[in-house]
Amino acid sequence: MKPRATRITIIIVLLVLAVVGYYAFLSGRAKGERKDKTMTAVEEALSRDLDRDYPPTPKEVMKYYNDILKCYYSEDTTDDDIEALGLKARGLYDEKLLQINEVGGYLISLKEDVQQYRDAGRKITNSSVASSTNVDFYTRDGYSFARLLCTYNINESGKSQTERIIYLLRKDSDKHWKIYGWDFEANVDLNGDGVYGD
């Protein structure tokens, strides 16, 4: 082979290696950026703008509320995270529930409850909301109410248990379903209208 042909071959090989190396660099960087952009469960729960994107149905309200609960009781949250999540949860509460849960006392109580869960080694491993066909709608005193069941699977130090809670939601003047109250299923008279505190 002539020296000129050898030089051209070496230059072509170097150019091909440079292009392949640059492509590999860009691919690895893009994967890293995609990985960095993955939101944690806490970030995802906090990113929802309830003013512009309020859940449209009782079931959707409870799904979002359960996402917040799982963040409290299953994620590695800081006190600041718990406060921010608590304020998001309050955005789902009915005005009557907010009146009896002043924000400062509510956040202190919430942090204590989360700490008790952690101390007991408890975590919510799964939650489910009753199907839309199992939502009990009714009207009382001019207000629309919805009652539905949520089931929580809880792991406590390796042992699994299930908690079933009935939630009552009331439609506000903006036509948003707000959490009015809740209780364990065993304590709720399903033959009555289930309105608490009246």
C-alpha cells in the first residue's frame, strides 16, 4: 500500500471512531438526563396544581389522597415533605373538616402520626379505591354527598394486614368533591346516610 492510501485509511478509521464515540457519549448523556428527570412519588404528589387540575370525581379525589397517604407512610419523607404534602391534602378537605383542623395543630399531629408509623415499622404497601359503580351518591340538606370504600394493605414488621375505611365527600360551591370525613368500615352504619357530626 502506498503511504498516501495508508494515511487516508487511518484518517477514515479515526473519523469513524470519533463519530461512534461521540454518538455513544450523547446516548449515555441522554439516558442520564432521562433518569434524572424521573420524579419521586413525593415530587409527583406535590407537583399537582389543585387550582387548575382538581380531580373531577370522588374516586379520583380518593386516588390522589391515597397517593399522598402512601407518601406519608411509605416513602422516606422529611419534615418539610410532610408539611408540603399535608397542605396538599388540606386542599382536598371540605370547609367543615378544615374548620375543626386548624393548620398548625393539623401539621403537628400529622408529623407525630407519621413518626408513630415509622417507629412501629408500619408501611402502606398498597391502596385501592372502590369502583365508580360502588360509589354511593345521595343528597341531604341541599348538599350532594358521595360515600366510598378505600382498602389499605399495611405491612407491620413483616406482617400484613388490611384496613378498610369509608370516606364521605361533599360537593362544594365550585362543584369539587371534598373530603368531609372518614371512619373504619366497621364503625359506619351503611343503612344510614353516613353524615358525620350532624
